[in-house]
Amino acid sequence: MQYFIKICGVTNFKDIEELCKMNIDSIGFNRDKNSPRFVSLDFLKSAGKYFNNKISPVIVFVNESSEEVKKAASFFKNPILQFHGDESKNFCSSFNLPYIKAISMQDDDYLSKIDEFKDAFAILLDSGGKKIRGGTGKTFDWKLIPKELKNNFIIAGGLNSNNIASLISDYHPFGIDVASGVELEPGKKNIIELKKFLQKVYEK
């Protein structure tokens, strides 16, 4: 089975070059100023030249203005937007681009929030909360993953080469999103560990 594979929290061009050689679907860039993986608009402008039609850039926003979202997206040919804040469905849909909506599994009303974003390309289920939206390095209880809903679910939060096989075998998500689990430090990928992680995914 093919899974949508997203490597997130990339902050340097060397990692982009390495990732573009791999069998993945997307590379994520974080625009949350509270994140240690934050990247500037100038970085995104330069990053655009590394991409081909095979891999999509995913730009992660947390409650940014419409103008800032449009500016960041303008540097890429086939961007996917990811909204990790309190954005409404109307806001997320207003850019006429595929988008991912992140839902915190810490929220009691996560099911109703998932239902609200039916037009999303995918729903990202994560362990982050209001203060730290993502990149926590912690998993959530995977038993909470809704089996009765038909959304494309991307699972994030604490994934690594030690647990990814279990997630795939037991829950068969549409996609997986990894950041801290394949890093040397925030924003710098451990390419050896990443290849090990991907091999576990390909084997499933």
C-alpha cells in the first residue's frame, strides 16, 4: 500500500536536496514563529527552485493573515497549505489550493472539528496543543483515530523508526508526517535515521 509521506520541519537547503532524491510525497515548512523550525519568506522563495512535480511543498501556518498565506504560497508551483491553528473552514478553502487541516487529539471536540473540514485534502491528527501546535515528539493515543469516518487521515506526533511499523500495521492511515523523530536537532534532519524510517514504511 502506498502512503502519503510528509517530512516536516525542514529549515535548510541541504536537507531539501537530500529529500528531493527520496521516494516521498511532500516536504513541510513551518511558518509558526513560535516554532524552532520557523522559516522566513526569503527562505521559502529560495526553496521553490528545488522542487519538481513529484514532491509537493507543504507550508504550515498558525493563524496567519490571508495576505501572508498567499505570499508564502506564491513561491511554489504546486503548494499544499496546512493550517495548524484556529482557522475556519471558509478561511482554509478561500485560497483555491489543496489544504491539510491539523486537529489536536487533546481537544475533546476533535470529532466535530474533523467533520467541519470535509473539503480538506487531508486531516492531520497530532498531539500538539494550544501552546505547542506540533513537533512535540510525543504520540497521542492511536486508538482515538476515527475508523468510521472516511476522511484522509495523516498521523503526526512522535513518529520514529521504532513505532511507525505498528502504526501502519494496526491503523493503515492515508498518510504519515514525521519531523522530530528523524532529526539531529530541530530543523536539521538525520538522513541515516530518515532512510531507516522510510524503509520501515516501504516494507508495509
